[in-house]
Amino acid sequence: MRLTTTALLSLAAAGLALPAQAENGYAIDILAQELDRPWGMAFLPDHNDLIVTLRGGEVVLWNADDGVVPVSGAPEVVASGQGGLLDVAVGPDFEQDGWVYMTWVAGVDGGTTTHVGRAQLDRDAQALTGLEVLHVVQPGIDSGAHFGSRIVFQDGYLYAGFGDRGSKDFSPAHISQDLSSENGAVIRLTLEGEIPDDNPFVDEDGAAGAIWSYGHRNIQAMTIHPDTGAVWLAEHGEAGGDEVNIVERGGNFGWPLASEGVTYSGGEQFAEPHRDGDGFISPIHAWPAGRDNHNPPSGMVFYDGDAFADWQGHVLIGNLYHRYLGLWAQEGDGLSEVARLLDGEDMRIRDVAVGPEDGFIYVLSDGENASLLRLTPED
């Protein structure tokens, strides 16, 4: 028997056990409810607890003993349109320095833009202190759309991905093709927010030295491949054409000059699909054109736990529009879908993480009354 999320929440509120999703071999635990527009989450080292951002500007902690508790000291944000408090990532040296990194939207000359910053988390005081702004994405734009964003760390550097702010200029003049703009790009910084000397465009006149790759539309998922160490990202297309990409230094990923998508307004083709020799880096996976194929991703992680042994090495990708958590296998130069977890539960998926101690799968749904879920193997 399959139950809707409403039915599952009713069972949880009554203190009754939730049913296993037998066809995929997992059960659902509801860990928290009534979260207001959650965006990102990250596990804290040596604890099976989570730090979670809410787009309205709040930070909370969750653990099994205390549930959800508020954290003071979050940055002030502009929470309009798609903006607000966005991603959160625990710094690679957290156990020594306590740094937590975040992205958020705030006002600047010209409109709004995404900020990258960090603060130190005092668990006992439930507070963020010493907030620092490390980078302000340039230029600011008068738009409430397509901020991205996600953060990952690799080899001692911070990578952050951003959106194109909703530009509908499908010409070569599009902002994602403009190296003076950090919108529609992945940037690479030191942990202190400095621009590394070996970034690809630091010596190019007029280019933004922080850019690592460009030609992206709206990045809402990033993760590190556990074997290769490569940065993977997933980004929204126009109508269809959503992509999973493996980031390359100095790479141009083609938006909007190469895409599988079509226009939302009329279903018209505005670019040639990716093809060999077009000068752009092709995605490892792209969804086809059309509203029925519109598959905007949010949240992505490789499964590296022991709880679901058959899923080792697979990648989990949240799906906002079709409302499921996709389980994908890497096959050759592409991805193939293995299962649609939480399909039929009517939840837009915002983020996903793997518990470092238990190997369970933790999922944030999206919206004003969202939930934190945990998938465990069925008994």
C-alpha cells in the first residue's frame, strides 16, 4: 500500500509507525515538520546532527534528542523572489576552527546578488558568531530569479555555483557567456575568500578572476565524486534541458548557446543541442526538451554509506517539478535512472545528504510547510 505524504504525516502525528516503501526497500521516518522554505543542510562532524538553512533567513540545528532548535547570528537577507538564505556547508577544518560557510542574497548597487560568507558555530550556545562576507557576486542585478546556489570544498578550496539571474537573452551576449560577470558561473576561492593565483582567468583583462567555469544557467546542486574528486553539479534548463555536468577548469558549458531545452513561453528551440566540436563542454546527462520533461534538480550527493549496500557509488538527485528523489547509476559516459524514491509522496525535493554515522538518506522537502525525512532500510 502506498500512502501520500499527508497520510504519512497524520500517522507520525498519531505516534504510529510509518510503512516501508517495499518496492524500493526503504522506510520513511519524519524527523521534523513545518520547516519554512528550507534550502540547504550539512552534517556536523562527529555528531549525527544537521545544520539547516531556511530561505527566510533562519538557521536551525536538528538532532534526534532535541529535534529542531534555532541558531542565532544568521546573516540578514533579502528573502524575495527566489532569494534569501541559501546553502550551508561545514568547513573542512570545522573540528579545529568551527567555520560554517553559507550563501545568501542581499542588496547591493544595481539590485541584489549572492554573497558567500562564513561564521563560527558555537554548538553549546546555539549561535553563529564572527560572520564574515568572503565574496560578493558581481554585478548586482535588479532581478529576483536564478541565484543558485551551492557550495562544496575540494583540495582546500571553496567552489560555489550561481545562476544567471533569469536572463532571457539567448544570444552570445548572455550574462553566462560574459567573463566579467560571476552570474551563471562556478567560482573558486581560498577558504579565506581570496582568489587563487592559478584560477583560469586571473590574468585575462576584463575577466572576473574568481571564475572557475562559466556558461551555466541555474546551479542548485553540487557534490564531489568520491573516487575522482571531480566537482559535479546539476543545473536547471529552460523547459527541459536540465543538466548534470562535471566541472572543468576554465570550461564553458554553453548556456544559452547549446541546450536541449526550449522556451517556456512558446516551446521554441533557441539553441542547438550539445554536440561534439561545438566548443562547449557537454553534460554527462541532459533531460530532453518540453514541459513534461522539465526536471529541475536541487540537491545531489553520491551514496557512500553501508545501509543501502546495492546503492554504493550511485548518485541521488532531488527533483523539484516531478517530486521525487532520483537514484542514478554512472554507466560509461552517462547516467541511467535506477529508481524514483519518494515518487508519489507529492514532495518537491530541495536537498539530500547521507548520514556519516548511519548511512541513512536524509531529505529536505521544499516549501513553506516542509519536512526533514530519513530513509532507512526496511526491516
